[in-house]
Amino acid sequence: MILNKVYKKDAIKFLINGVDNNSVDLAIIDPPYNMGKADWDTFKSQRDFLEFTYKWLDALLPTLKQSGSLYIFNTPFNSAYVLQYLVNKGLIFQNWITWDKRDGFNSSTKKYTHGQETILFFTVSKNYTFNSDDIRVPYESTGRINAAHKKGILKNGKRWYPNPDGRLCGEVWHIVSERHRNKVLGKTQKLNHITPKPLEMIDRMIKASSNKGDLVLDCFVGSGTTAVSAQKLERNFICADNNAKYVALAKKRLNEVE
Ligand SMILES: C[S@@+](CC[C@H](N)C(=O)[O-])C[C@H]1O[C@@H](n2cnc3c(N)ncnc32)[C@H](O)[C@@H]1O
């Protein structure tokens, strides 16, 4: 197993033949969603899609360490199936993270407009890394917090002072999608990859759920966001995608990391 490389490989073959069992501290997996966004995101039926999903999950689980963590992206609907599957496999459910994309898939006048994706956070056991102080976020009620910095707030008879690094991170993440962030005068631009994830979101997962020198895995790495974040944050990585164009893009981005 050679680390810090992006392989051009099918995810399932890569997981079975290319990654040692019990070696991965953190897996960040952003797989197909079966939304027909590209050939690789199109399945004959929901049944075929779930069969594929369960296959790569089965190949992934043995690679995780006993202290390992797992984040999986998908639509809320598909995530309900994945959650059920992993609970039955004995993994420990930690959070259903809602990514508020500040964007939206499509507008609809017949139901509420979509605007979120789900990230399931699981661990293999109760003994896992979670660096909550490394991912604190700004307090929202700035007026009240500014006053509290000076005099504190009386809570249960004790004075409470805000943490200078912000509040603990919640499970609803308000992060602008790359599609929306790159719009010019409101117009969507063609990006190098059709579904890149924001780097700050992957940074948050890696900071929270791994330490320097740990091994991070992503078997659907696309434009390379997980690899780029891992390299920047001094973690090891092992990543794959079966599309040569995306592997080249990921390598280019890695060469640009300072
Ligand atoms: C949702 S995208 C990942 C995007 C990535 N998180 C990023 O930030 O760029 C899913 C990726 O899975 C790849 N893919 C689809 N089926 C695959 C398979 N069977 N094996 C390996 N990669 C696959 C696609 O080429 C695509 O780049």
C-alpha cells in the first residue's frame, strides 16, 4: 500500500486489493447519488444503485481501524438506507449532518425546494478521535456574546464566559456550495468537476476526526478535495477515482498545495 497517492481505479477493486485491512483512521466518502448528473451517477434503478452502494460499503468496512471514523455524503433519502445498513453492520451512529448548501438542487412549486445534502458520521467503536476544539465556529448572537466576554453570563449560579475560539460545531453546516460560490453575475459556470465539495467542509471533517500522521481514505475522490485537505493538514491519504480526467485534476491540485 503506497500512501499519499491518487489511484485511477474502480472503488471496489481499490478497496479490496489496494488498501490494507485495519489501516484507515478516517474515510470520507462522496459516492454517486443516482441523480443522473453524469454517466457515473446514473443507475438503471434504485435497486441497482443500492446494490452498488452496499457492495462498496462491504469492501470499505474491513479497511477501517477499530478507532476509525466514517463520513458518507448522499441525499437525505439515500442516506436513510445507508444509515440502516451500517447500523445493522454494527457501526456506531454519531450524527446526521445536514449540509445547508446555500444553493439548492432545483426549484419546485409542488413541494419544498431542495437545498440540503446529508453527511452521515459513523465510528467503528466508542474509542475514536474527535477534536471538538479544532473545529469551533463563530457565535451567532454577537451582541450578547460581546457583553458576555466582559462580564460573563450567570448560568446556574456560575459565571459563564464565551470560548475565545467560538462555539462547538453543530450538526447543521451552512457552507456555500462550489456551484453557487463560483457563479458569475448569478450565472452557473462550468467547473472542472461537476460535484466538487467545498474544501472548508472536508477540512472540518479531517481536523475533527483525525490527527497529524493519520491515514485518510477516499475511494470516490473526484477533483481531489479530500487528498488536498489531507496533504495541507499533514495527514496521510490514499485515494482513488475511476475517471482518468479527475485523477489528473486531483494530482494537479495536489501539486499546488503549499
Ligand atoms: C460525487 S463525486 C466526488 C467529488 C469529490 N468529493 C470532489 O470534491 O471533487 C463522485 C466521484 O466518483 C467517481 N466514481 C463513480 N463511480 C466510481 C467507481 N465505481 N469507482 C471509482 N470512482 C467512481 C466519479 O468519477 C466522481 O468523480
